[in-house]
Amino acid sequence: MKTYKEEHKKASEFETRSEYLDHELQIMKPRRYKLNLPGRDFRFEWEDLVPAFAGTLGIVAMYSSVMMAWAEGLTEAWDHVTLGKEFAIEVSRVEMLIPALLFVILASGFFNPRANLAGNHGPMIPLIASIALAGAHPLALAILIGVFGLLLSFFKGGSRLVNLTSKGVAGGLLIFLGFSGALVQIKTIQTWSLGLESTSVEAGSMGYLGLIILAVTVILYSYLARVEKRWLAIPACAITALVVALIGGASFDLQFTTQMGLPNLNPVYWWGNTEEGWMLGLPNTQHFLASLPFAILAVAMWSPDFLGHRI
């Protein structure tokens, strides 16, 4: 069997760029749990910047949403803890540095490229307040999800769950998440555009801007789908929406609320005790028991989540 390096052909040998990229996907033979090197086992293409950019936007938004939900839930449930957006920002920075850089890029990208990444499920965000009220602990929940995930991977349970999950379930989940997500985004855009009326000469005259942005991005996405370039949708629609907003007269007051630099990586600051840092303390047996059903739910959702991505 020929290796990837032996089967690789230059892009100039193909009639279209799409044919070259399809050929690259067909000849890649990643080494499982062995070091995969650029040039020998795969190549970086400029198209890779698009999912990287889209993934960065998505993961920052998801981490921020999850951590804000934790902050509100823990503040309400624990008397000795008062958390806010600073907590969400700090955790998001740690998440981007540690899991994203070390585990996702190094472990999955170079040592096990066939692995499907475990996602942060949007549907679980509304449950986080209930998770906190049930007495769960963020670290306990993370440890349990990590343990269950590793066991699932070791015994190939993920593949079995995928085979047990019908495409109808995954398709229904995809439709539900897409519909609910679209409604939330439409509401958010309209709330933003209506809030621009204070800067307008005529009160309420900027409310139409959100509808224009929605219409333009829907048309753009339809066009990209028609020319089979849907992978460009996130950056193309984001940039187009920004341009339309600026042309429409929207003003953006950009302010950085955090200083550049590394987040606090001292474990004592996060989990040491209840008198310093975030005052969460280390989890005990009660915290693990309270987190157990939610960890099982999170891991059980991976298979329909994966199938939803595939669909």
C-alpha cells in the first residue's frame, strides 16, 4: 500500500481546486496514536484557515456562554461564591490555552487525527443553572466527563452509540438546534438594531438594519450553497454583515475589558479553598454524586451530536 507522500500530487495536475482537495482526503492515511507530520502524512492548505477561523469564533462564544451560565448558577446556589463575567472571561482564556492548544491541536491533530472532538453542547447551557442548584461542581463534572469519554474511546463505545443512534434522531436534533438557534440569533440581531435608535436622528429608524443584514446573509449563504462553497459561510457572512452594518450607519464602540497576557494557571487560585481566588474549593464525594447524571447525559449526547455534524 502506497503512503500519502507517494500518492500526493501537485494541485497543478488537477483541473479544479476541488478535485485536488478531494484527492487529498482520499489518500490521507493518518497513523493512529503515532506522530503525524505535515508533508509526510498530510498538508496544510489555505482552505484550512476557514474552519480554523469559524471554529475559533464558535468555541469562544460557546465557552463564554457556558461559563456565564456557570457563574450565574453557582452565584445563586452557593452562598460563599460571587462570580461574574470576569470568571467567564478567565475560564475562556484558560480553555483556549490548555484544551484547545495542547489537547485539540497536539493530541488530536498530530497523534489521533481520526478522533472526533467532543463538543460543548448548546442544549446543555440552560441546564447549567439546574446543575449548580443540584450541588454539582464544575471540576467534578469535568473530571467525570473526561473519564467517561476516555472509557468510551478505549472500548470504542462511541462507534457503537453512533450505530445505535438513527439518522432520524440526528436529523431531528439538527433541525431543532438549527431552528432554535436561528430564532435566538434573529432576536439578538433585532435587539441590537433596535438599540441603535438612540444614535439616530429619527427614533427607531435603525430597526430595519437587522432585517437587511438577515436578508443579505441568507441570500449570500444560498449562493454559496449553490456554488458548493458552504464552507466559506461563517467568515463570508460575518464580514458581509459587518460591512452592511457600517454602510447602514451603525457605530461600534469597541473596548477591551481584559489585559493581554496569560490567564492565571495556578490550581490553588481555582480550586485551592473557599477563601481565595474564585473560592470554589476542591470537589468532594457529594459533588461527584451530584455531577454524575449530568456527566452521563453529556457523554450520551456525543453520538447524536456527531451525526448532526455529519448530516
